[in-house]
Amino acid sequence: MFELIDLQPDSNVQEPEFKRLLGFPADHELEGRSRELADDTRQWFAQHGRPWIYVRQIEGLEVAGDHLRIDGALFSSRQLQDNFNAAQVHSAMLAAVSAGGECEDQSGRLWQQGKPDEYFFMEMFGSAVVEHLVAVASGRICAWADGQGMVALPHYSPGYTGWDVADQPKLWQLIRQTRGRDFPGGLQVMDTGMLRPKKSLLALFGLTRRLDRVQSRARLVPCQNCSLPGCQYRRAPRIHAMPRVEDARRLQSGVVADAPAPNAGISGLRHDAPYTINLKALGKWSRERLQLSVRPDGSIEARFRYGGTTCSDMGRPLEYDYLILLGPGRDGHRILETSCRPAPGDSGHASQCEYLRDPALFTSSIDTEKPLRGRPLNDALNWERPFSPSGCYCDANARAHKWGLVFEVIHYALVQREKELAGHRQNTAVQG
């Protein structure tokens, strides 16, 4: 019976994989600021990261009817059943990998310190480490299987197409149940299927002795989406890649000045606002993601697009549109109406754990949340809310965190407009 515990696995993420997750083209050469950030992130993880891998073989596997039975536990996944039937799988490997909680904790600290670029590179490197660990585990499994006259299928995980993420706690229980001692790394699985640390993955590898079955079906060849370099068991070139985790375009613009004016504008908006987000990030998001429209009555319609990732399935990109109607400046830009909904054409929102669990309840929860409605926009500066920078919308604290971000971006943008208007009037007066 095969079992692998590796508390110091190779975590040397290949440069092309890191660049892909950062959103750079394959032929792009990192240089300047991006090179510095990439190198600093690697160095930090090499010193502080605690990745781990656990793999165990399991024999009790049966594919029948609409269910897959593994050591007595029932799972429902038509895609997995079809793959196992096609390859005549007789056994399987259960796997858990994690980049460790240190990476996630560091990301949170960087965000809180007002370092969005460093935060983004750390987040993407954590995702790259998980992908690399899966490839390392796959290589070890392939090596063992080859010696036993078997081949391994590509890994599959709850949350992938055709496998409900709600099966994640059941898979985790199955992975742990035969361990006679403490598990090698800290990992929690929520009832929703969310993993903590989030830079982790649970997976299942099918095993078969029918090499002919695997070779005749491209989707059953793990090599086609495996990035492990120098593997002596490679049977086909790599042609697929994991979906890009997050959109990097929001970090690709210039910088702004860091010193707000110490006075208040004609609308009463504070020009010395104590923002929780650093001014560089506020400047970028106000230019790239915010649209402001002034209505004839002086009210303002603000539209903001947020780009994040799901909390499961290796972090699928998602986008939500925020619509906020503010009263006229003479009334302190009171928050009149708010809404938050998936952006047109977005599909990532449907892969979130809470959406998969109960789409109607999840959507209703977001629709009914109307923070600070009826209050002046300045009140957003003193709104006490939990620090929860998760990219998904599953948790109410994470949604409140995003609302605070949106309000601060709008406040910042309106303050900049007031400053520009005041400067224009002053220049006009001097010239006159």
C-alpha cells in the first residue's frame, strides 16, 4: 500500500507557471519592478513557507450506477465516473497538498500594510505553489505506478466540472480516516467545501492497468496538463494549463501622489480621510474600475467592477458590478441606493462554495445587504468592519470588506474631483 508524507517538498515553481498566473504572456520577460516583486516573493516563501504533500492509495473502489463508492463513502460525479469507467480504474490515490498557512497570513499583512502589488504577487505565488505540488505528487504517483505495471489518470477534485464542491468534506474525511497519527499539515475543510488555508487542494487520482485505454483518450493522459519538468514517465507533451487564477490588469497602471489635502470640500467630504486602503491602490482602482455619472439633479451614479477569485477549485476568476446612487453634494453625498450583482457574462460566481450549496439563498443574501444606506458617504470612513480580504463572496465578512473598499474608492475619486475643481477655480481667479 503506497503512502507518501512529504513535509519539505520541492516548491521551486517554474517561472512560466508563475508568469501565467500573474497574467503575463508566455514570452514576457520580468524586469524592473515586476522582477523585484517576483524575486522577493520567492525568497520570502523559501524562508517562511511550510508546504506539504500527503498521498495514500486506497483499494476499496467501486463504480456503479450514478455513484462512485470509495472505501464505503459515496460520491456523485458523472465526469469522474465516465473517466474511471473508460480507463477501467480499479484503485485510486487520495491526495492533499497545501502551500501552508504562512503564505496566506503574509498576504493579509501585506494588504493591511497598504502594499497591493506585494499582496498580489504573494497570492499568485501561493496558487502557483499548489499547482506545482500537485504536479510533484503526480510525478511520485506515476513513478510508483510504473513499477507496479499501472498508470495514473489526471487528478480530479471537488468543484471541478461535474463534481459538486459539497463533496469536499467527505473526501477530506476519507483521506484522514485511516491515519493512526496526526495529519502532517494543518488543514480545515468547511461545510461549504472551502479549505483553510485556501492555498490547498484535495484530489483523487485513478489507477489502471489498461495503458491502452489511457493512450486512446487524450483526457485520460495526465501529462497533458502536468508542468513537472524532467519527468522520465512523460507520455505526452503538455498542452493544457490550469485556468488563470486572477486578473492582473488591475495592477498595471501608474502611481498617484500620497498626500491628501488637509481641508474639507464644498460637499463636506473629508479631504484628510483616514482611508484603510493605501492611496496608490485607491488611485488605480478609481481610474480602472470606477465610473461616475452626474445626474441633472446633482446626484451621482457610481459603478464599480470588482475582480476576485473563488475560494475553491484553485480560484476561478469572478467579477461583480456595484451600483451606488449618491445624493447631491449639498447633502453630503448621502448613500441612497446600492446593489451588487455578477458582471454580465461572468461565470465564476457560480463556482463559489455558497452558490453551489444554495444558489437562491446565496444570491438573496447579497441582494439584501445594503450597508450604510441613508447615511453620508463620510460615514464609510468610520465604518467598523472585519478585515477579510478574501476574493470570494461566500462569507458575509468578506462581502462587507469589499463594500468598504468600494465606498473608499468612490470617496477618494470624488475628493480628487473637488481638488481639481478648486484648483481650476483658483487658477481662473488668478488669471482674471
